[in-house]
Amino acid sequence: MSDKIKKTASHKRNYIFPLMLVAVVLVLVLSILFASSLDEQLYIQRLYSMEQNVKKSSELVNLSIKNEWEKLHQLVYTIQRFPARSTQELLDNLVDMSQNSEAHSPWTFSCIDSGSSSYNWEGTVTRWPLPKMLPTDLPDHQIAIRESNTDGTEQMLFLQRLPQPILLNDGVTLTHVALTIDMNILLPELEVSSFGAGNSTYITKTDGTRLYHQTSNTEVLPAYNVITALNNAEFLYDTTYEALVDAVERQDFFTGEILLEDMRYFVSSAPVAERWAMVLFIPEENVSGGTTELVQKLILQMAGIAFALSVVLILFMRLNARRTLEAQQTALREAERASRSKSEFLSNMSHDIRTPLNGIMGMCHLAIRDYDDPSGYLNKIDQSSHQLMLLINDILDMSRIEQGKVEVRTAPLDIHVLLRGCITNIEALARQKNIEVRVDTGGLIDCWAESDELLLNQILTNLLGNAVKFTPEKGAITLRAAQESPQNGVALYTFEVRDTGIGMSAEFVARMFEPFSQENSDSRTQYKGTGLGLSIVKSLVEKLQGDILVESAPGKGSRFSVILPMTVTLPVQDSEAFGELSDQGTVTGMHVLLAEDNELNRLIASDILEELGLIVDTAADGQQAVDRFAASAEGQYHIIFMDLRMPVMDGLAAARAIRCLPRSDANVPIVAMTADAFAEDVEKTRAAGMNDHLAKPLDLGRLKAVLYKYHPDRKRGGN
């Protein structure tokens, strides 16, 4: 080798090492930045989880206190309606009330006179322990927390001034009534058990003075003033001690993370009882949930990628020192492409959400520009919105499953109606691809059984949706239901979804139920989705104590078999498939009351209903809806559509108020029209007296079916 060639090779080797070192450092820096970004996203998710739980807890606490006030009001009414004439008669009446109450009642009732004597319903006369609450210049309704004189437990006192003092024959003047209940019975919601053990919850005054403490483990802050005790804590991220103090004083909500005595806690505050604050401490590890495990796996993957890439680059440097600079640059580009392909999973979620959003925004821009003929753009916006809604639903469902919030509510169901409803959910997409959909119920012996219809519908709809997605045009899908002979009233039901689609490899079938699993990047590009659908199906099947079997081969289609034990039952009522109702008759001529606080949603729903030929009156909150219905002529409204979350009065309270009106049409059909679409939300609407439930975004077919179901002509035997 000539000296010139040796010198050139030496120069190349001198450049290779710095370039490789820069590449290694860049990968490590990117890995650190990625881990930091994930930590920030995890913190935001934890804050959201804390905010939702503390708001829910404060709502439940306030509801419990409200219930006790209502109970006290009823007792006041009884005392005034049937006043005693003497002290002895008053004690006898109180003893009678005690004996007529529920066995082992957790609360007690007493009357207080102008001299601070307390006449208790166990027949005793004692001194009222808090005379400073009795002066006439204080509010008529007061609430306090104190320690019991008997067993040391903490109690909540509800004190109400009588509208008119009651003068007894023996000169005693009754001025107040009081109800006392143990805190551990009144407020179990303070435990926030969804975050596990080690949590501490306090009720404080607005200046932070501690009134009550409830904990499932050791106490976090054994101090007289909870807020002042946090002055030495380190507030992390963008929260401050001053913000917490301000929120407690103003009875506002606050959530943040602190470092207290080398321990990290999430702290939240929420207003309760109109003049107190609930302060909640949750250890950091209790708030993480399943998300922490996912983040840890992602961080480990990135660290592994960085380590492997570093090793490869170092080996490449040592083994290929004599290669040309062009060859080294090509190898570096290949290594970067490999890193990007391994990182693709981390960007899939962002891509899948941004894609429909970009479509919506782009189509809106084009529709505005080409306003003479926007229908084509609007159709594309509708498709993108539907895709985005499916993605969000999958993410929310998986989050609820991870947090254990999916509950099974069994009730009798007609399997034929269930199957028709599932087919209705996917038949439009199947028609677009010219896919034949068959239903086989020949193996059914008993079509009525007990199960959770919402969960079962979600399982079958997900499987049918996948079958449509991965079946080419002019293919076929079969939904089959069969059962074994019942044993002791329980039978094994099999629901089978078979398609003639692209099929799956044996390697993918082995991991198909893992979250975010998809077979390869090509199918991901062609068939959009989160990779969560089958994981959700598997979790829901296990919730129903069942099993799922899969048979598939590339190019030969797939068959999913869901096997569930269900109790056979007798028919409850004649079945009606919503998918068929809308074509059986007209829905015009109905007079509708629509309660919706969001102006845009109210306008959209009104336009849709009026387009269907209905007369629509609107209300901006639940109280307006009740007032408008109460002021209407009896029979004027044929149906009421009610949003749930509204100011002044929510939809549930409005429905209950309408049902209590002294009118012959107080049983008017009330249909929830809300974005609260989980099973427990449907159960709440039924408990409030509502007849049906429509989830937002509105499905026109489902809306028409509900209107037809409650059409007055149909009830009179019309079409």
C-alpha cells in the first residue's frame, strides 16, 4: 500500500471515531428527552385522575350531608306538626321516634330549649355541648364536627332553628332541633379506596384548621392546621403553596404534587358543606396505576434500543475502520432507519389521533372555500369524526378496564334482539364494501338469558367491526349463536364471528390480545386503529366469566368464539329491535321539549328534530325544563330529551322533579341525550325515572327509533 493510500485511510479512521461518538451521544440525549416527556405526560394523567376522584368524592360527601339535612327537615316538620304539650310528653314522643326508627340507627335526634338543655330521643335530658351555636344572630342552619362524649369517635352535628319556637305548658321553650351521626358512617367516601391504602383525607376550615381526619393507614399530617403544616413542603412542577392556600380559602379545587419528608404525595382540595374544604393526600405510587407499568416498559425499550445501537456503532467503528467514508455514511443512515422503525410504535397513537383531526380541519377549510357545494367535504368530515370517536372510545375503555371501573350488571335479555342490534351497528360499513352478513341462530334453545347486555353488545360489535375491517370487498361475515343444554338453569352460550378476511399468522395470534398489538406495519397503514380492540374484548369476556377462542390463518379468514355461562330465564316483554323501528312508521307531529345547556349542541339537536317534522321547545338548564313542562298544558309534550350535566339543576334532578309533578302526564317519556355513555351512566338515568338513553354524538337511526317507539299514534294502535 502506498504512503498516500495509508495516509488517506488514517484520515478516514480519525474522522470515524468522532462521528460515531456524536451519534451515540445524540441517541442517549434523545432517550433522556423521551423519558422526560413520558414523565410529564404521566404527571398530567395522574393529575387528571386525582381531579376526577376528588371531585367525585366531594360530590358524594355533599350529597350525604344534603341527605342528612333532608332527614332533619322531616323531623322538624313532625315536631311542629304534632307539638308536645309538656316536657314529659316531648321526651315520650322522642322515645317513640327512636323506637320507630330503623334498627341500630346510626343517628340520633334531639330538641334544644332556650336554656341550652338537650332533650334526647333515648329519653334523657342533658346539656347541649355547643351552646355557642344557639344565639339568635347565628344562621338558622349550622353544621359542626366534634368528638363523642361516650366513645371518643368523631360526630357531625346538624343544627336547625325552629321557624317558630314551641312553648310547652311547663315553661320550656324549644328553639332548635339537632341530628347527630358518626362520621365513619356518614362519610365513607373520604377513604377514596380506588387509590388503595395509605391515603389520608382531612376536612378543614377555610383557614386550614383541622376538623376531621379519615385514613386507611398512618396519618400524613398530625397537625392542628393542615394547610400551615404544608408550608415547609416542596411543591413540584408548576404548583405552589400559595395556590393551595388560595384554593382552600376560596373553596375552589386544587391538585398538585408535593415532596414531604422525603415522600411524594399528590394533594387535592375540594369544597364541601358550603364552608369547609376536603384535603386529600395520596402517595405517588398509588396514583400511577397501569400507566406506570406501560411507561416503564417504554423507557426500558428505549434504553435497550440506545444500548444496542451504541454497541452496534462501536463494533461497526472497529470492524470497518478501513471502509470508505461513503460506506460508513450509508451504514449510519441504515442504523437511523432501524431506530426510527423501532420508535414507530411510540408515535402510532399520536399519528392515529392527528390523522382524523387533520382531515376534519382540512375539510372544514375546503368547505369554507368551496361553500357552494360543501356536501362532499362534510361527508369526509363525518368519516374522520367517526374514526376519531372510535379511537377515543378504545382509549377510554382501556383506561377504565385498567382502573377496574367496569362493573357487570346482569339483567334478562333477548339474544335475538341483541344480535340484530350488533348487526345494525356494522351493516352500513358492510354495505359500503359489499360484504354479505349472515346470522345463524339455529343452535339456540333458549333465547332469553341473563347477562350484561351493554358489555356483550360491545364484545360482539368489536369482533364484527374487526371482521368488516379486515374482510375484502364481496366477502362474507357470519354471526352464529348456539348453546348447550342447561344444567341447573345455567347454559354455555357460544357466540361465533367468522369472516373470509385476510387472516392472521400463528405468531400474531399468540400475542393478539396484548394492548397495542398489530401484526405488521403494512396492515397498520391500511387498517387504522389503536390496537386496543381485541385487548378490550378479552378483558370484557373475562369480566363475564367467559372465554374466547381464535382460529385463523393468513388468507383464509378468522373465527372468534366467545363462550359465556348465562342463566336461562323466561321472556320479560315483547322484543323490539331498534334497528328495525325507524322504518316501520313516521315520527312527525310530535311536540318535543329539549333541555341542553350547550348552545351549539342545542342548535344542532333542534335542527335535526325539526328536520324530522317535530315541534321543538328548548330549555337551557334542568330548572327551565321543569318550569316549562309544569307551565304547559297537560299532554302538550310527547317526549322530553334531557342532557345530564347542566347548571342550576342537572338532568337527573330535573327528571325526578317532573315525575313528582301532580299532573296526569308526569309519566311523559324522558330520554337522556348525553355524552355520559358508560353503563353506570345508563343505570343512573333509569334510577332517576328516565325511559331511554341516547349517547352523543347522536346516531340518527337510533334517534328515529326512539321517537317511533314513543310516538303517540303508535301507542294508540296506529302505524
